Amino acid sequence: GAVVSQHPSWVICKSGTSVKIECRSLDFQATTMFWYRQFPKQSLMLMATSNEGSKATYEQGVEKDKFLINHASLTLSTLTVTSAHPEDSSFYICSARVFRDRDTEAFFGQGTRLTVV
Amino acid sequence: AQSVTQPDIHITVSEGASLELRCNYSYGATPYLFWYVQSPGQGLQLLLKYFSGDTLVQGIKGFEAEFKRSQSSFNLRKPSVHWSDAAEYFCAVGARRGGNEKLTFGTGTRLTIIP
């Protein structure tokens, strides 16, 4: 199967600083990637859809100025949490869809645990 | 809008016993349906998926799921669970379009295995 690599796996940052999370498709090209946020013991909530070469599409209620998404190449999307605060502490997961013939499958990164202190 | 309901937040099963995790979906057309498993602090791994054809689909790790259109359900089953199956399980639905549509996840079912 296709591999999606997310980096870092965990990060601790001070309140007010910015953190960048990378999501790479290692063996396929992904024109679209998805960024999810997961609170403890809860489901994945889609934050935004990242489109290569264009602006990301944000879900309702997600601050686009706080969660900056850049999808500059077909294999890399980045999520930057700007001016992080403790309430931004969460588990962030990226995903990329692979299309084969008429089939499609989503592959997920291993996630990034962000802790803001 | 599409939605997924997983009625059971937490299930405890004895090792070797059978398992069924429930999933109900709401979608205007025939959906893509998925089951994912997540171990603590990890990403999601696909167990199985349904797109079309045989409504009973086989997945990895001995799991299977049955798509029942009349009940809008896609329940996950395993005849005999192993201690390593303890994890969080998510059902998801995606639009049956060929584009880059998003997946909508259920709230998850946490599976605990007791000896």
C-alpha cells in the first residue's frame, strides 16, 4: 500500500510560538491531502483539505489564519499552527487519497502529538 | 450531508470470543464505507472497505464487514478476537464520486480484550 509519512511524531512548544507539521506521500503523488484533528478519546474532525498549487479549503469553524496549510508539491503538505496556545494541544493526522482505476483508498500518516505549554 | 453513527463507545470482549462492532451511516447515495483501526498514539490503519459488489467484504487481521443497504449499516465482525485487537475502531463514509472528497468518521468504539 501507499505510505504517508508525518513529521514530527510529537512536539512540545511554548505558548505563542509556531509549529510546522509535515505530511509526505512517499511512493505516490497526492494532489489532495486532508488534515484532521483528534481530541483525546474522540473521533477525527476534518480541519481542511489541502490542494496542490492552490489554497486550502477549510471546514467551518477552523481558523485559516491560525492553521496555515501549504501544499507546494505533489508529495508534501504542511500544517503550521501559528501562535499556538494550550487549547491547540491535540493529535493532528494527515491523509492522502490514492485512486486506482475506479477504486480509491485513504492512507493516513502516523499522527503528530502537539503539546503547547 | 453524510454522517456515521457508532452506537457503542466501549466494548469489552474476552479473548477468543466473537466480536461485532456496529456502524450506521447516512448518505444520499451509495457510499464508500471503511473501517479503520487506531492503536494509542498512532495513525489509522485500514481494515477493510466496501465500494461495490459482494456486500460481505473481507479485510486484514481476520476482520469482515457486511454492507446492508436496507439497514444503512456496515457492521464489523471477527469470529475470535486476540489480545492484540485491543484498539480504537472507526467507521467512515466517503462520497461515491471519483474526486477528492473527504471522509466522515464515526466517534469510534474502544475495544478492550480481557483474558
